[in-house]
Amino acid sequence: MSDSAQRYFEQAAERLGLTASEKKLLLTPHREVRVQVSFRMDDGQTATFVGYRIQHDRARGPMKGGLRFHPEVNSQEVLELASLMTWKTAVVDLPYGGAKGGIAVDPKSLSAGELERMTRKFVDEIHDLIGPDSDIPAPDMGTNAQVMSWIQNQYEKYHGFSPGCVTGKPVELHGIEGREEATGRGVAIILGCTLAQLGRKMGGTTVAIQGFGNVGSYAARILHEMGARIVAVSDVAGGITHPQGLDIPGVQAHQSATGKIAGFAGSRAISNAELLALDCDVLIPAALGGVLTQENAGQVRAGIVVEAANGPTNPGADAIFNERKILVVPDILANAGGVTVSYFEWVQNRQHFKWELADVRDKLEKKLSRAFRDVWEISQEKSVSLRAAAYMLGVGRVRQATKLAGLG
């Protein structure tokens, strides 16, 4: 586990009074799987990659977590992300434990046929360890609804019709409406809860968003519709800003037409570093982890940071934000919209009943609003940060389920 994830867990464990044996029990993963993924390339050669699936905890239900295809995937990263899923699902009170998986490969280097063969081969290796009652994968970095379709189809060759074996599927293959927007919409909902708790309105609130991929672009569009002024957005190549607020639908249209956000009419170009230090009410890091550090935390001028990305703030920056009274809404709460709607998809699959989009959005808002209230109340009662409160809530719920099961 990374230093930051370990530190946040240790802080929560200390506040909760966990014993050494309890800490070891909660940190030790249930199962770690490493498999060979070999398949035929288009040129006839055999390619071999390493695939991982780490199942962290099952005290609260089947394990849940994304599957990423990225060249830097390794067991340490997968373990950390699996543990974060354990705490995240507990914070939102979903009946899940945490898991994560991946293959150490650059998916852009593969043809569509190679990607499909690799995915199916991975399922061949792990199908007896996953399933709707044990471990349910979902999309993550480098994977999408198409990859989930292949996983479902290959799993069903062994186990029969079982759409609940994976989430994030296309709607046409038993997916759920609203899944693609879910994480971004969740970020917007959580920011709305935060502002309301502070007695402030969404209308006119200035927001800068680093990252304009799936999460960042949906968060920008939904916050724009809610009346916020999105004063800056960025992608890997840099950002754009406008003090009066960007026309987000226009930015999205420009991005679709050109493949980038740079050059949007009427905007001024800025770097990603400049965006983080922009004068605004709310900063939303929605791209990579570790972007807010001890070196740049003092330059942040936003009064609220909402972590749409996983682990964007390192512990040094977190301490500076606490000292400066900058309110940080942690990732395990702020970006939980995705796994929450994945849960709805799984429930829908188990019921064999299709939900309407309005129902999905309504249930998502209720679920996240309740989670925010739970975290806020702990924060106020214990005089701790929202991050500390979220970890206390998540770790505490897993500890309680473990004890009730007779394991701790």
C-alpha cells in the first residue's frame, strides 16, 4: 500500500481504537491472483502479458472494483486501489467489499481483435474467481463498455447467462442508463451537498477542473447546468480559462471536432500547473493522482477541493490544506458515484428489471447525499477533516461487519 493510503488508514485506525491484530486483518487482502495472459497477435506471434486481480475484503458482500489496462499496472498499485474500494463502498454503504485488477499492457498498442483476444484469455484464467456473488469487475483506465461486453460473454461460456458478473456494460447488453455520467454526476452532487452545508449557492460559484476526460467533462457539464461558472478546464496538453465562465457545451463540441480543448474561441491558454493555482471557489482535480503536493499546495487559492481523481492529494499537501482551512472532500466520497451506479446496474441485473434514467439519477443523489451527511456529522462530532471522517466511517463499517461475522 502507498504511503498516503497507509497513512490515512493508520490515522483512522488510531482514532477508532483498532488493535494491532484488527489492523492486520483489515489490511491483509483476501486473495491475490497473478496470471499469465498469452494470446495470438495479428502477425501470428504469441504475446504474453501479466494480469492481476486482487480481492481485498468480502466482509460486507461480494467484492467490487475496476479492471485497468495500462503499462504501469503492478501488484502494489492494484492492492492499494483494491483497499480503497473496500473503504469507498463502505462509506457509501454499498453491500460490497473491494477488489481491483488489471493487465500490464498499453491497450493503444493493440488492434481491436488483439484487445478482444487478450480480454477473453484473461477471463479464461480468472472466471472461477469472479462472478455476481463473489467479485464483480467494472471499467477503469484503459477499459470501457466494449471490454465489459467481452468479459460478460466469455464468463457466460463457462457459467451460463449471468449479466451481473460485470458492470459498466452497454445498455443493449443489460447495462444501465446513466453509468457513463455517474462519476461526474456524483462529483457535482457532492459539491452541491458541500455548498449547501456551508450555506452557499451553486449559482455563480467559480470552478476550475483539471482533467476533461469522462469524469471531468461530465462534472463540468452538469455543474454548468446547475449554474456554476466553470472558469477553467484542462487536458493532458494544457488548459483554457475564461473569468466569466466557459461555454461547456461549446468546449465539448470543439473537443469532439478537433480532439483537443486548446484553441477554444474566446478562451486563454493556461498550463495545468496554472489551473491548480487559479483564483476560484472550487478546485476539482479530475485527472491523475498525486498532482497536489507539498510544493504547490501553498499556491492553491480555491477554498474547496473536491477530489474527482483517485489520490490527487498527497499527505504533505493534505496537511497544508488543513492548516490553511481549505476544505478537501476526499476521493473515497467525492468520486463514489461510479461504483454506486455500478451497484444499481448489478441490482437491476439480479432483479431482471430495467430502471429508468430518472430513477437512477434520483437514487444516486439520495445515496450520495446520505453518505455526505454521515461523513460531515463525524467530521463535526470528532473535529476532524472530511478525509479523516470518511476513513473512520469506511474502516469502522468494515471492522463492524468483520466482528459480527465472528472473524475479529
